[in-house]
Amino acid sequence: MFTRALRDLDWPLLVVTLALCTLGVLQIYSATLATKWHDAWWKQIIFIGSGLVMMWLLSTFDYHAALNRVVYLYAASVVLLILTLVMGNKVFGSTRWIKAGSFTLQTSEFVKIVLILLVAKLLADWKLETLAWPDILKLAGVVGVPMLLVMKEPDLGTSLTYLPILACGILMAGLRWKYLLILLGILVITLPIGYHFLKPYQKDRLVSFIDPDRDPKGTGFQVIQSKIAVGNGGMWGRGAKESSQTHLGFLPVPHTDFIFSSFAEEHGFVGVVIALVLYFLLIMQVVQNAQTAADRAGLYICMGVAGLLLFHVLVNVGMVVGRMPVTGIPLPLLSSGGSNTWSVFLMLGLVNSVRLRRFVN
Amino acid sequence: MPIVQNEPRHESNASSEHLLRDDAKKSGGKIAFFQYLTVAVFIFLISGFWKLQVQNPDVYSEAAERNRIKSTPLLAPRGKILDRDGRVIVDNKASYSLLLNRDQIKWEHLPAIADAMGLDFNELAAKIRRMGSQPQIIIKDELTRDEMAFVESHQDASAFPEMDLIRSWKRQYPQDGFAAHVVGYVGEISESELNLPQYLDYRQGDIIGKDGLEREYDSDLRGVDGQERVLVDSLGRTRKAETSKEAVPGKDLKTTLDLDLQAVAELAMDGKRGAVVAMDPRNGDVLAMVSRPAFDPNKFTGRISRKDWTEIAQDKDKPLLNRAIQAQLPPGSTFKPIMALAGLEEGVIDSDTDFFCPGGASFYGHYYACHLKHGHGKISVHRAISQSCDVFFYNVGYRLGIDNIAKYADIAGIGRKTGIDLPNETQGTMPSTRWKLRLTRQKWYAGETISVAIGQGAVTVSPLQILSALGGLGAGAVWYKPHLNLDEKPVLLRRGNFKPEDLQQVISGMFGVVNEGGTGRAAQLPTVKVCGKTGTAQVAATELTKGARMSSSLANHAWFVGFAPMDNPEVAVVALFENGVESYNAVPIVRDVLKAYFDKKAREANPQIARKAPPAKPIPVATIEDTPQPGDTD
């Protein structure tokens, strides 16, 4: 099984993945040179290396086994999230991490995988042509609980990444147009109410997204500086030496959430298009695995992964060009950070697991 | 577009509980929907980059440049103002100024900054609101030790990063208003000045010459500010120096002023109100210029507060007025030499024409008194000038008519700006029939001519004007433009085409004023032949000029214009002593200046004497031994 997994891995997917990882490591190296994060690049290499191993191991593992145990995984996730809330490490004013030895793990990142599996399992079991209201509510309920817990950390960005999993599931299971319209209506109505429950800094972020020049030194700072960095890149980029926005500290976190700003400053529009094309290929390759999946569950898993990746790219890159509010979610495979990198590789492992079992025999 | 690859599928009939291949096939449309969505998302994102990186990269690269390059102005020192011998009148003192960087200004910091700098918060706030796109503004000059300490302790990125200390230059003027009106003063450019076309290149917060030479020669004096550019990071810390632009210091202005003469003139005017001007009638060099009351220009330098400004500007003594070029008063009897010349040239009198002065005369049914109640008796032009007989000149005026008087007065420059290189010179008035018609739409009454004939009535002059007029007469009827810039070539304005004997007649009359027991006898000097003419500006009696009255006091103003030597005069001096009551009170002022001029000349010709006897102190006016007699009034 292990060797077959190696031979039959989705190599195009892997090539695209590694290309993006290479861009990421180079960019992390360049952006953190002479900063306190200057060792982030080789840490990232370790995360990628270990991530690759995780991916390979998971791909050898039959996803049906995971689906059958997903209820326990889900229960464990909820408990873990509660534990994180109770005894987690406070970083940047929110408790998102659990310390495990010398490592800090962001639990909410791994909950994504459990949610993908759970949604896939539920939908596959129901075998429905279209979803009825109780089904939608059930799905929203199981996704909503961890979402609320993560929101409570508070980590609005990550909690929002659970939404595309739900949305993709509902979309793939089949939804009547009428329902879709009603759901959209509910969303439009609840958004202003939800705004009241946001933390002040979250409100500021939303306000500064709409009007970044209102307080250019305050919350709008990140958006403005990111746009300046992107624009400063021009067509061909400034190169690693001339990228002043990155290297003089005007970009808030040039190796994590805003890594694409610094990438855009150094490599210009041409570099941006290349990177985005790689992301497009990545997502399409995952979608292709959904099409070849042997069963509904496999399809739902792949589409969940694809939807999640698309959402990450949309929100993170959109934020970089000022077309999305600042939510603080990382760019998969480029942003420096262990939890996210591993969670992406684990998801790709699931995709490969589906792929390896596409021939029903 | 959407990548819908179909791998060869192995048809299989195997069954499994999870095998729902048919169901999975039905998902094709939904997957296609997702693929279209993905394409839309990527188009949305790429268009965002297109807009920023391809459509307006300049906007953002400039913004990035503004981020990383911090430029602080290197202020150019203003040029010094020197006297004709190169002695410094106005200098600069190095000091520090506080600068605010617009991008970093936080409104909540301003009250604390205003407080520490002793500034009015509202004024500061208004100034910052007016900044527009200007990157920086200087809000306080010449910081004290305490203020510097405040800036240095709050400057860092975590406290008040908008503050920056820069080296600046504080203008240093002489003490006690010495030459204040000539040199003027500098100040922050005002909002109304910013709107003027000549200040197009100036910016809010710039220091400009506001008055006097500082204003007239501002563009030469100011120099060009440079810029120091450094690379900074987001916390405002300097990373490395970039190419800077050095400041170009302003050009020094060498003036025609003679500090020695100026000092004497200042001292002679001590405690008085009025003006003194000394000039070389041969080329228009202004050697000294004093106006009193004076002000201290040091108070004005830089950013004067509104309160201090109003206090000085609204002083009823008008200390800011440069009386030497802005006072407008009847010349009184100082006008008589021009009358005499006009009479002689027009042939209405000659050197032997006599008039009888019984102490007054009637014209057009009006009685006009002479200042000497018991009369001068039979009198001709020489004595008429030296004794300043009014009746004689009433008759000359009667015979000439106003337009003939105006013709000669105009040649002498009465009613014309002299064109001196100082701002806001007044024109004065020389009445004529046309002038009156234009101004009042009324005909000239012949009776008005009689007053004008003795320099009263509508005729008004500034001290510089009457000085230029009589000095030019003395120099042989040549009138040079008075000027203060030594590098400026003399400009001959007008030349009078008069008979030499007529001119000589008038000058000898003026010699009589000083040397033949006339009203100006206090101006006599032992070694030099001094000529001159006293005058009285009747404050209460002037009609058209009441608006120009200098004070509420109704006491007459005393005039004296003198020049020397009699042949080919080198120096001419005017003194206006406001409310000096009698004209002879102005004479010692002129005498002091003339004496200082010739003493200095003697010292320079014979340095031996200079070493033995230091220059005599000018004699204070109060201790003049030659006390004028009551009958000496004009």
C-alpha cells in the first residue's frame, strides 16, 4: 500500500504544491531577513517536510475508516477547542494555541479536517437528491458549534473558514434555488445583527475595510500599507533588495498573513499571476480528484478541501489588495506557520486517499 | 476553461455500501458551478492586482517613497544686511525649531505639544488644518532649553513621532529699534500673502520679509532651503542617509547706510517722534534713515503670537509706520526754495524784485498773515528765503498761479514717489487745477494758491520727498532715485534745465538761512558751508490732509532740510520733528548728522587725528548752546 501510494500519488498536485511551497519558503526568507523572525524559513521547510510525510501517510489510509470514526473525532475536537479556550496560550490577545511540548498547536486549524470529514459522512449517509430544511439545520448545527467556540477565542478569521466547508457541502448535496435565495436573505439580515457581537477591533477592521483612509495610522494602516506594497511592485516587481515596504517594516506581518503583499512587491504583477495560476491549478486538481472519486463521500471530501482552499485564497489575497476585510487568515502553503501548513498537507493527504481509492475493486 | 478531465473509468459492477457512482456523476453540474466560481474568484483577485500594479503603480511607488524617505528641511540662512563699509546690521543666530510631520500628526497630541511650546492650541490647530498636502510645518522657532528637552524626550516613535528638531536661523536685529524701519523684519507668511501671485512658490510656515529691506530684497536674502533625506523604517528609525540637497545661503545685502551716521541720527531723535533721512544727493545713496517711535524687530522674528502682533499694530503712535517715507505732511516753508526757483525761472520775479511785508497781505479779499507780526519790510528773494518771509512768497504764488508752481514742484519730485527700494512709500500731493478737478470735480480757487505758496494747504510731502527735492536742487537740479542697495547703480530721474544764476540765487538764500542769522543758524558748522531751510507743518490748519495727521496733538511739526557743502553738496539731511512746535527745533538734529558726516570724513582723510581724538559724541539736543530766539520762527 505504501509503495502504491507513492507511485499512484497525484503527482501534478504534488508538483504544484511543492512549487507553491518553494515560493513560500523563498518569500519567507526574503521577508524576514534581518528581523526577529529570520529563522522562520527553515522552520517552514521542516513543516513542509513533515507535512509531506503526513500527507503520504494519510493517503495510504482509507478515508472510509476515518469517516466511520468521524463522530469521535468531532467530539474530541469540540473538547479540544473548549480546552484551548480554558487553558490555551494567549498570543496577540487571543487564545488560539495549545502548547504541546515546545510546540504550540492551533487546534482550530485541525478542526477543519474533522469538519470536512463530518460533512462528507453526513451527506454521504443521507444520500439525498436535494436538502430539506432540517438537513440544512443539522449541518449548520454541527459546523456551528466549533465555529462559535473558535469565534470565542476570539479568532473570527479561522471560524469563518468553517463556512466554506458547510457551503460546499450544501452545494454539492444539492440545494433548491428557492432555498439558496432564502439562505442568502437570512445572511443579509443577520449580518448587521452579527456586527453588534463583534469585538471592537473586529469592527474597526470592517470599518477600515470600507474606508481605509479614515484613520490611516490606526486600523486602516495594514490595508493601506499592503496596497502600497502591492502597487510599489508594479509590473515586474522591486526585487528582494528594493522592496521597501517589506523590508522597512511597513507591512505588518510580511511572512504570515501579508506574505502575498511582500511577494507582490518583490515580484510584481508577473509574479502574482504565476502564483495565482499555481493556486488555480492546485484547486482544479483537487476538483478533478472529486470528479474521479469512487463515491459520494470521496467527492464531498475533495470538494470540501477545494472550497476551503478557494476561500483561503480569496480572503487572504483579497485582503492584500484591499478587496476583502482584514481577517487574519493565512495563505495556504505560502504563509509561515506550522499548524496551517500541516492542516493543508493533511487535507491534501485526504484528497490523495480519495484518489488512490478511485478504482472501485 | 474549467478543467474537466475525464480519466478513463473502469466500468465496474462491484458493489459496496459506499459505491454511488451514479450519484457522483450527477454532481457534474455542481462541480462545474464550483469551477466557474473559482475562475470568477481568480479574475476578481487578478483584476485587483492589475489595478494596483499595472494601472497606477506610480501612485503607490510614490506612496512607498514617502513611507521610506524622510526628508527634513535644511533651512538656508538669510543673507546678512550690511552697511556701506561692510559692517553687520542684521545677522543670524543659530537656533533650533520644532517641526511637525503631517503624516504622523495625531490630534490628541496637539494640546500637549501646544502646551509645552507655549502656543495657543486653536492657532496651532488652524495652522495644521491649512497645511493641505504640505508634508511638514515649523511651529516654533528658537526653542528654549526646556522646550528642547520636551521634544527630545517625546520624539521617539512610541510617544510623539510627529515632532522633529531642526536647525534654524533666528534673525538678529539691532537693539532698541535701531534702523528698524529701514531693515524691516521677517515673519511667518500670512494666509493672505500665500494667495498673492508673487508668493506662489512659498508655503505655509515659510519665513518671509514683512517690511523694509527684508521685504524688498526677500528673494535675494532668503536663499534656497535644502533637504536632508534619510531612509527610515516603519518606526521612524533612520536606516541610512540618502542623497541630500544642501541649502544655498541667502545673498548678503550691502546697503548704502552708514552705521556711524545712522547712530548719530538715532541718538538725535531719542525721545522724539518724527524722522531723519540723510542722503547723498549726487547719487541717491541713503546714508541714514530713522523713524520714531520705533519698534523692536526682534519681537517679530519668526512666529509672533496674534496677541503680541495686535498690540504693536494697534498702538496709536503707529510705531510700524516708517515716517521717513510714509508720513504725509505739508512741507511748510521748506517748500519756499522751490517757489523761489519757479518765480525766477518763470520771470515773475528777479533777484532784485522787492515786495513790502507789513506783517501780512490781502489776496482775493482774504488777509494772509506773515509769521513775523511786525513785518519784514522791503524784502527781496535772498532775504525772503533766509528770513522765510511769507508775504514775499504769497506774492510770488499770486503771480505764478497754481499750475506754474505745480510744474516746478513736479520737477523737484513733489507729488511723486521717489522710487526708493522700500515697500509702501507714499506719494504725497502736489495740488494743481487738474488735480483738484479730478479729485473733487471742482474748480481751483485762486485763493488756495496763496496757502500752497508757503507750503501749506493741500500740498503734502514725506521727509524723503522734501529731502530729495531740496537736495537735488542743491546738487545742481539733478534728482537721483534714493536707494539703499549699494550694488544698485545711481539712477538719474530728472534734470532741471534751469538758469545757473537762478539756481545759485536760491542756494545762496538757503545758505542765508543757516549763516546769515536765519531760522537755521543752529546748523552752522565751522569748516563746511551748510545750506538749509526750516519749515512748519501746521497740524490744525491743514484741511485736505487732516486724515493724515500723525497724532491727536495739535502742536505744529518742525521741519529742517540741510545740505553741505554749499558747492557740490555731498550730503543732505532732513529732520521731521513731530509736534516740535517751532521749526528751529528740527535744526540741531540735522546739524548733528551733518557734523558727524564731515567729522568722519576728516578722520578718514587724516587717520592721525582719529587716533588722538575719538569721534565726538553727538551733542544731545537739549544742551544746544545756541538757543534760538523767539523772533526766529518762520
